[in-house]
Amino acid sequence: MTTHRTPRFRLLLIATVLVVVAISSFWLGRATTMRNQLAPVSAASSGVAVAELTRLGISRTQVSEDSSSSTRAWEENNWRQLLARPASRTRNQQLAQMLTALAKTEPDRAMQLAQAEKNLVLREALIQSALSGWGATAPRDAAMWVCALDDQAKRSTAMETVFASAAASLPDEAVKLGRELFSQHPDAATGYGCSLVDALCAAGNFETAVALAIHPGALEATGRSILLAKAYSAWATMQPEEAGRAACALPDPAERSEALHAVIGGWGQVDPAGLTQFVARLPAGPDRISQMGQALRAWSQVDAAAASHWVKTNDIGPGLDDGVAAMAGAGFLEPKEAAGWVSDIASPVLRSQTLLTVLRNWANTDPDAARKHFENTRDLLPADRALAASLLAHPGGL
């Protein structure tokens, strides 16, 4: 059966639809307005928003600054809360960390907070923390602040802090700063140079430290030699092979000799066996004689048996003979052990001369044992035997 809709029914249907559409439009508009009110103002997303900020006299930069001010205010509140706590190592470390971070962007404020501390010990620690942060971003400004200090001891300590931070983060600027300070403060130049080289090496910037030592600017010759020795010695304790190769590559003979002796001093502390083998590969000459003596001496102090075995199983000519002689006659070994080393010297003349030195040392501690060895040895030439006999007859007379 077909249903026929009357005109009255159709009018009622149209009115209902219009009411639904009106209600939907109302709530959609409300939702859009609320969304716009809750969304953050963005100058990039709305020209109207930019105009509104301008009308209020607030720039985008100021909005950003207000945000950072709110973070800074929180940090300031945190700082005050920490200060209000009873002193402890943990609290003090947190204070120091905050000042280090603050000094990277606001060094004056960090220094003001550090110097406001009443506890003198903590105050100094906080000042060093502030200098550490300052030196990481503006080392020259930090150094100028340090130079104005009246107390020399505090000035030296503070400059070490600045150098340590700068060498780790801005090594090239640290070197530039060092050369400037050498020129401005010649009396303190060597001390500043040593601190800077130590800082560069501690940060692993060995080549930069060497470059500073070789071309320090206004630093005088003695100071330059000290810096060169420190740089290569420190490098050798961490990267001995690299330090050795770099020293050997120096074109200037005097610098090369200085650097190699420094390398041997550092390398001998960490791997005297490897050092001895390195020296054995160096070109023969007077330098290698003394260097071999240094290397064998360092090795014998930690493992005399291994060093002695290496000497017996290697033949590198006069360099080894002189190295063994230098080590045996220096008094570092027990006299009986030193006499055993003497027998490994190939040159009869050097062997005899070295044994005479060993007997002289031995007679001062155990003349009976020295006399017994003298009577049984065949390593003394006639002239040295006569001297040894007189020595043993009158200990301490020769």
C-alpha cells in the first residue's frame, strides 16, 4: 500500500533538518574557537597573531627570552633550595655543577654566585667550577679575569682550571691564548706554558701540545725545552709508538735529541721492554748509547731477568755494549747482578772499565764479596786489575 506524504508533513521534516544543521554549526564554531584559544601563538602560523603580539609590544625574541627566564627562574629557585640544605659533599658537587653550566652562558652571574658563598673553602671550589665553564666557551675572557687576581698562588691554580677546560673544548684557542700570555707575562710564562701543555696532553691533544712547545712565541729557550720535554714525555706515557715516531721525524737535530730523551723517559714508565726494542732500531751514534742505557735501566728495574736475557740474545753492536755498561755501572743493580751484566759486554776494553766501576761500588757495601769476585774474574785488563787491587786494599781511597 502506498503512503502519501501531505505538505504539512514535508514542512515539518524540512524544519527539523534546519534545526539540526544550526545546532551542529554552533558547536563546530565553539570547538574551533576553543582550539584557537588553547593553541600556542605562532608568528609563522598566523599573521593576525604576529599583529597582536606587535600591538602588545612583545616581540618573538622577547617571547623566547621569557621562556628562558622561566627556566632560569627555576634554576635560581633550585640553587636557593640547595643552599638552604645542610652542607654535604653531594650538595656542594651539585652547586658546582650548576655554576659550571651557568658560566658557559652567564659567567658574570656565575662568578657573583660563587663569590657570595661565605664558606671560604667552598667559595674557592665554586670559583674554580665557574672558571671551568667559562674557559670552555670564552677562555680569553676567563684568563683576563684570572690575571687580575692579586694572589699568585690562586692565580696559578685558576689559570690551570681555565687551560684544562679550554684545552678540552677549544684547543686552538687555548694555544693562541697561551702565546698571548707568554708575551704579556714573561715572568710567569714558563709556568703558564707547563700548565697549558699538561692540559692539552690530558685532553689527548698531544700534537697540539708539541706544536706549542716547538713554536711557543715569546717563551725563552729554556722554557721551550721544558715544554718540549713535558709534551713528549706525556705523549709517550699514553701513545709511546706515536710519540717515538713524531720525535724521530723532527728535522732539527737538537730538538730531535731532546724529544727522544723525553720519549724514553715517558715510555720507560709504561713499557720498558718495548722502549728497549724501539731504541735498538734507532740509528747508531752517541745519542743511542745513552738512550739504550736509559731504556735498559728502566727495564732492569722492573724485570732484570728479562732485560738480561734480551741483552744476551741480541747483538746490535757498540750501542748495546755502551748501554749495558751505562746501566751496570750506574749503581741501580745489586753489585753481583751488575757484575753479571758486565760479562755480556763484547768490547774487552769497555768490559774491563765497567767492571772496575762495579767493583768500586761493590767495595763500599760488601768488600769481601767484591774481593772474591776480583780474584776469580778474567774480565779485567792488566792496568784495570792493578787499580782494582789497590782499590780493594784501601776501600774508599779511589
